[in-house]
Amino acid sequence: MPATAPTLSDTGAALFAILILLVPLAGAGLALINTGLGRSRSAAHLMMSSLCVVSVAALAYILCGFAWQGLAGQPAHVVTIGSKPWGWLGAGPLLLRHMTFGASPALLAALLGMLSAGLAGLIPLGAGADRWRVGACCASTALLAGWTYPLFAHWVWGGGWLAQLGTNYGIGQGFVDTGGASTIQAVGGLTALAIAWILGPRRGKYAHDGMPTAIPGHNAVFVLFGCLLALIGWWGLNSAGAILFNGAESGVAAIVAINSTLSAASAALAAALVTNTRFRKPDASLTANGWVGGLAASSGVCAFVLPIEAAIIGAIAGVLVTFSVEWFELRISVDDPGGSISAHAMGGLWGVLAVGIFGNVPARALGAAGQAVARPGQWLAQLAGIATLIGFVLPLTYGLNWLLNRVYPQRVPAEGERQGLDLYELGAGAYPEFVTHGDEFTER
């Protein structure tokens, strides 16, 4: 990881800006996927919530999130342990005050961070579909974009203590994350898990004996089209992260796009193969979840692996996501309509670990940019990041949302679920000319 703030040439800054402009397509893709996998009577509510989440994330991140995330080489709050400095929080100005309004790395990082925070905020929507208030979505996103995301992003991308594991203790190159497998995907996915736990399952999801009932998504076309949009957005996200936070040259965008595509493709095919083998027919929703899981995994290491390795990483992600969806639903009774926890948290965590297994990370922090250095312990640095995500970020995001739930109940009443969130919260449905709900609530 860079020890000082990165610099960009005019050409590099122009390319970087173009790549960032692709990132909103990833958000659009996730919004469509979440909507398609939810019920038809909450479709407009999910799209409305997606727009609100992105808006709140942008405001919260610019207000204080970027100041706390910071950038390597910029002011930060540091704790000295064992005569070594460990950065734990950025110390930048609020509301981007005193920043140069040009193609500076700091301003470009703020733009990328603002979009990334919105992307992370969209992930929990899939887990809370059909029962999460739009106001609660916005409040939860403010906590995520204003605190949880920038805190962990500082540790990884802002020169914080995880990135310093290499320079302080010689553990690989420190924790490495190309395009947000940990900061965006895992943080968003673990927040989705916390939301699903707090909200509880949808009414009618589990029978009295605890067995889950299948509630299929209402629009597979939305889901599969969302997958294609997400791919284009991921090209920009992973390439921009590799250039800005990992010191890669602008030409890396081509191999990043190839590796991201191969990871998603092999993940989708692996998920289709697994479901076809087990159920005699491929499952469209699980195949889509596998595709997204492959994209999430690619974000960890796509700039540092060969194409064949990216395909292997994606295939493993597709298998993991497929079985993870079943495990969460059957074993621990977590109702996740959009598969967000499995696709983003599991996919992201696997992508982080893949850096230590497959990654050939350049030692920019040691002044040897572009040269692969055999420095042991990269897998250990990645495990430290995974342990931090599960042992700290998950309890933190659960605690914050639990407190929010005590102040403002996040789940709609039973009447809201029966009517559908479109009618209950918005007063109009997405499909007014069609019947959008049945009588599955009559027994309850």
C-alpha cells in the first residue's frame, strides 16, 4: 500500500475520471437485482429506497465520511504502540473544506469514496426487502456512510493500521484490497446480515416447524439485466481502486476489466452447474447471486492475478455463494431475499483471502513500484483484515442498527407487509394494472 499520497498525471487523471463515471452503473445494477428478487408489491418501494440510500450516502460521506477516511499521506489520528505509529482515523476537514478543486488525488478519492459508500449502502436493501421502512433505510445508511464505511476504509485505503502491517511488522505488503472487496462488499454484506437479524424474516417465510417457504423474486429480467449493468460498473470500480489506492498504472484498466469479467462469468457458470446438478435445473436467481459474488471476489485481487487465476477465484466464489444462500436460510433462519449476505459478504471475504493465496502484489510501499517482491505473510495480513471485519465491523454495525431500531423501529407493521410497501409507504404500486399480492397472510 502507498505510504504517501499518490500522484496522477493529466492523462491518468482523465482516465481515472472516466472510470469513476462507470461506477454508478454498479449501483443501478444492484438496485435492479434487489428489486427483481423482491416481491412485486414492493418494487417501487425498493427502487425509491435505492435512490434515497444513494442520496443519503453522498451527503453523509461528504459531510464527514471522507474526512474520517482520509488518504495515505494526509493528516490522521495515530496511536503509538511499541514505538510504531498506527493510524486509526483520518483527520481531514469536514465538507471538503480547504481542498483544491481540480484533478487532485484527494478530490478524486472523495468522488470515488462517495460512490463507493452509496454502493455499500445499497447492499443491505436486498436483505431487508419487503419489510424495511424507507426512513429506517436512510438512517441506517447515514450511519454506514458517515462512520462504519469510512472508518474501515481508512484502515485499508487511508494509510491506516491494516495497510501498515507491512511496513510496521513486515507482514506481506500490509492488507491489500484492489477495488473494495472488504471496504464495500464485506462491510455492506455484514451490514446486510445485521439488518436481516434485526428485522427478522418476512411473515410467511418460515412454517411452524421452522422450514423455509420459497418466495421467488417477481422479475428475473430485472435481475439478469442488473447483472450486466453491475459488470460495467465493476470495471470502473476495480480499475479506479487499483490506480488510486494500490499505485497501479492507468494501463491496468484492461487487465482489471478482463479479470473482473472472467471472475463473474466463471462464478455464474459454477452456480448454474451446482444448481443444475442438485435440482436438475439451473436456478436463475442463484446464478445471478453467483455472478455478483464473482464480481465481489474480483474486487480483492483483480489487478494482481492472471486471467486463469481470476477464473478460478470466480468459480470458487460461485460455489461458495450457492451453498451460503442455503446455509443462511436453512441453518440459521436468516431471510435474505436478495442474497446480499452471501453474494457480497461471502464473495468479498473470499476475494480478500484470495489476495494472499493468488495475488502477486507489487511492493510500492517499499519503493519498488511495479516489481513483484516475494515477501512472506501476505495471507496473514489478509486474515487480519477478515478477522477485523467479522470481529469488529459486524458487531459495530449490528450495535449501531440495534440502537437505531430502539429509537425508530425499522420494520413495517404486519399490515404494511400484507398490503405491500408500495401501497403502505408510497401510496401507489409499481404495477397498478395487475394483482400484486395473494392470500398467503390469511392463515396468520
